Amino acid sequence: MQYHYVCSDCGTEYELKPNLMLCPDCARSQDRDQPLSGILEVALEGEVGQGFAIHDLLPVEKEYFPSIPVGASPLWGPEKLRTEFEFPNLYVKDDTGNLTGSFKDRASILVSAFARKYGFMDIALASTGNAASSMAGVGAAAGQRVTVFLPKSVPRAKIVQALQYGSRVHKVEGSYDLAYEFSLEYSRRNGGLNRNTAYNPLTIEGKKTVSLELFRQLPKTPDSIFVPAGDGCILSGVYKGFKDLLALGLIQTMPTVYAVQAEKSSAIARAFQSGSFERIPAETLADSIAVDVPKSGLHALKQLKKYQGRVLTVSDREIIEAQARLSAGSGLFAEPAAAAAFAGFLKARAGLDREAQIVLLITGSGLKDIDSALEGVSVPEKTISSVEEITG
């Protein structure tokens, strides 16, 4: 298989190089208050059969990957929810069991392997929490030094994770967008590789592996996939995997992708309706999808329009209720951002074919944000001294 970069805006092709992040021409006119222009995708040329290995479709040789369990996540049917909602082909793609409990490990491990191939020991990034703890964990396994920039609102569990892995953590007095700017400035000053979402082409490429796995795990292409969306990079990754499968002739149809956003962090949803992006401060307890200006917004929007995707918004209350309902109905404890996918399904289910093959992409463990999860349950305040007090 042969690989090269192609600009998602102008179509210019480039050789894969470690310090080439965006199309130089398109990025030149970048507006600070707009999503990234000139995002590069990895294009592939060659042929594979139905029995391909995931590494066969990635642009870094397997020998550079740290030997840690990332990807190959389970796909299973939650029996209780299937019965309750009468959707016999409802599935959850459960990425909570990745090394750091997050879908973001799919991007981090490819970035790590790419860095190893080209001799980089230092990796920097901005994050709302999961990408930071993810890159820190993968970097620890690979012997790489990781520096992360986090908005001050990041849940404590995610900060603790990143610190446990030995990364250097800097809390920023501001939002993810400011942390993003700081991380880029740090990389310009100190060198190394920058893992920032969408800015680094390998982040989208790593996230495409979830679609390749779904192809291997299901008897046919899923009809619909519900995806939590903040900056749009996971959306772009899901589409990239299926685009590769289409290009290779392994599938004939693109699934309907539902992008689910929090009502008060809904830049992609607003642009889907209006055609333009505007900076509005994000306010949602679903920290992993809290973004003012989505970095992969233009690219994700282009995919949604081209492939007839759908966009939904859900309130924080709907997210918290969906989180508790998913836990009680399946045994799967998802963080709020991941539970947004289920909240989107609950909102859309009346218009869905009950026999359709539907996948909920569950992207992070609920243990990453216990404080938000407490909003959806009642913690007992009274202690008991004997069983008789509760049995009469």
C-alpha cells in the first residue's frame, strides 16, 4: 500500500513528512475564529482483500507501534435496551476499555508510532482531557516525553491520569481554544511533534480504525452510527475509514452518521444549518465535546453534507439522563460526552427503522468524570446500623 497526503480543501498532494501538518497554501489564509483550513488526509493506493489486517491500511509500519492494547474494541448488543426500545439490531461500540479508557488512544498510538519512525521523543498537545491522558499514557508506554495544555475546567480524574503517566501538565486560564494556541506556540519554540486534533493528519487517520473494525465485526455496513461531536475529528475519522473501504471496493454504501452535540457546544450543528461558523463560548458538562471553534469543523461539515449525515443537539439534562439510562440498561458506564451518542439515539429513534443496524459509538469511561455522573443519581445520605432498618 502506498500513502500520501491530500489537502481536503484544494486537493494538492504532498509526501508524508513529519513536520507537515496543514496544506501550506490553504493554511496561509487561516482566520483565528474559524476551523482549520487545509486539513490533510492520508490517501492510500493499492489493493487489499476482505481479510485485511487493520495495520494494512495505516501509513506507519507495525514495528513502530508500542505493544499496548489499543483498538480491537468490543461490539455488542445490549439485550435490555434492545428489548426496551424494540431495536433488535442496536449495538454499542465500546471504546471504554482502551488503555486510558478513551477512544482517543486510536489517534495517540498512531501519532506515537509516527514519532518513533521519525525519531521524535517529544510530543505536545492541547486537550479537554481525554486526548491529554491518552497521549500521556501511550507516550509513557513508548518512552516518549509528553507535554499537555489543559483548560482549567478539565475534570480532576483526567488531570490525575495525565500526571500519573508522567507527562508535564500546564493548566490554562481559559478555554480549550486558548490551550490549543499555547500548545502550538510551545511546539514552535521547543520542537518535537504536535499531536493537536485535526492539525496533525495522523489524528484523523488513527480514528478511522473504528470504522475498519465495524466492517470486520458486522455482517454488513451499519445503517446508522451515532457519534458524539465536539471539534469534529472523530466524525472525520469515522467517515475516513468508510471512505477508504469504499475506495477499495470493500463496501458499496456509506452509513448515515449522526453527529450529536451538546446544545451549548453546537458549532457544527449551527453551521450545518447556516453554512458558517461563529465563535460562541461552549458551556456544557460534557467536557470532551466542549469546544468554541471546532478545529475539524469545516472538514467534518463537508463530509456530513456530502454523505447526507444528520446533526442533533441534546441538552446537558438529556445527556445526564442518557448516561444513567445507558448504565442501568446495559452495564456500560460512559462519560457524559460518550453518553451524548445514546442521548442522540433516544431523540432520533422515533424516525428510525426498527430493523436497522444501529451503532452507538461510546468513546470514554464514566470513571473519567465522577462529579458529572453524580448529577444523574441519588447518593444515599443516611447511614444504617442494621439490615432491619431497610427490610422492616
